Amino acid sequence: MVALIITVIILIILAGVSLNLALGQNGIFQKSKEAVDKYQNAAKEEKEQLDLAARDLMLDDYVQDGLMLHYDAVKNTKNGHDKNAIQWYDLSGNNNNGTLHEATWTEDGLYFDGINDWVGIGQMDYENITIEAVIKYNKIAEGETYIVGNCQAGGYGLVVWNTKNAIILNINNEYDAAYGSNSQSNVKYSISGKYNQKEIALFENGKKDSKEKIGKITKTTNNTIMALGTNPFKDTSDVSFLNGTIYSVRIYNRALTDDEVMQNYKIDKMLYGVEDINE
Ligand SMILES: [Ca+2]
């Protein structure tokens, strides 16, 4: 392209056009450069639109039956990514949008500082659930920090628990549940926890841990909301803050089958660059 512009300039000069007309602020060279920049910007925008359309197709491939909440940080608004967004838009169509409290967007995730960052959602009380997230935590704090949940006397949630140095699925605020086998800080994980009143299971990058557990999930008291990055109480929170990044979240009002969990995990690998655990 540059060679072409130079050739054009030489031809113009040979044709008797003044140097100023060719090279000045409003000269032909400047105009050509602007045209190239404009073309390159348009091509970049077009590529971004194509990337987003391909991403939409992949997001639609996640299991849809029972999907009550679906967040993707790259598409944190209805139309794409806004680094100043104060809401995390729910792609499931159920209007379970999240309200940010200080958490900050990266290009592909939402960063929580471990001090007072969290996201408030509406009430999401279900008796059977699947709760999935792609996350990375920076360090294990004392006690437990919450990835996503509404754990009180009842409720459910994905929790980083320092006693086991693991990500776990908490049901009815009981920590004696299903564990990730390999949880480490600064590693990106695709986590899927599910419960059907008979079996509790947690998949960490596709690797399953499960055990028998009988009984339904008790409804949270005080109209407690669902939240990201903390354990909420009523409609607010001030405890158990996550230090890490959340890239995506899905909540279902039923336990997915193992095959459905693996279908979602395959998409997580492609969209978020999660890798199988090698042992
Ligand atoms: Ca903060």
C-alpha cells in the first residue's frame, strides 16, 4: 500500500502537481493515508462484528433447558462489551441482570478485589440446581470466599473453601459437599455444580466428584438475593469477598445430566481457553 502511494505521488509530481499539493496537510499523500486508516478501522470493526456473531452462535449452544441466568463478560451488554458497564446483562432472557458494586471489567472478565467488590442479582431460589462459572482466584483467604451463591440456612453456591484448599458446591450452607480435586490459585477453571435431591456433584474442568445427598434445597430467608463475589444477606453484603476474576456464570433451575455438563464444558474450553486437568 505504501509503495503504491509513493508511486502515485511520483506520478502526480511528474504530471506537474506542486509538492505542497502532494505532501501538505491537505495534500494527496495525507488524504491517501487517511483513506488507508479509515479502511483499516472499518476492517477492524467488521472483524469485531464477525467475532461477536460467531460468539453468539457458540453462546446459543449451551444447554438452554432450565437456563435462568447466563453471563458472558466479553458480551457484558446486550450488544457487546462495555468496559464502563454498571450492569452484567443476562443473556438467558430472564432479566436476571447483575448490579456491580465496585467490581471492574477487564477485556474478558470481571475483577473482584477481595475487599468490597461484588455483584447483586435478584432472588433465585430453586429446589434443584446447576450452577456453572469460569473463574480464576488470586489467593485463598481465611475461611471461605464466594464465587456465586445465596447461602444462608438454605440456598446454594460455589465457594473457595480454605479448609480443603478447594472449590466446592455448598447446599443449605453445608460445606461437607462435593469438591474440586485440583483447585489452585491463578489457574482458570470451568466449574459446574449440580444437585437433584439425591446426588451432589462438582465438575472441575470436566473432572467429576460426587456423593449421595438426600433432601431439597431450603429457600433462603429474608428474601436474600443471589450474588457474585460474596455471600449476601437480604439485599446487601459485607462478608467473604472473592479476590479473583469471573469470566462467565450460568444458573439452571434443574440438575443437568452429566452429558449436558460435558457439552457446556466443551464450549467453555473454546470460548474461555480452559484446559483439561492432566494428572
Ligand atoms: Ca473495591
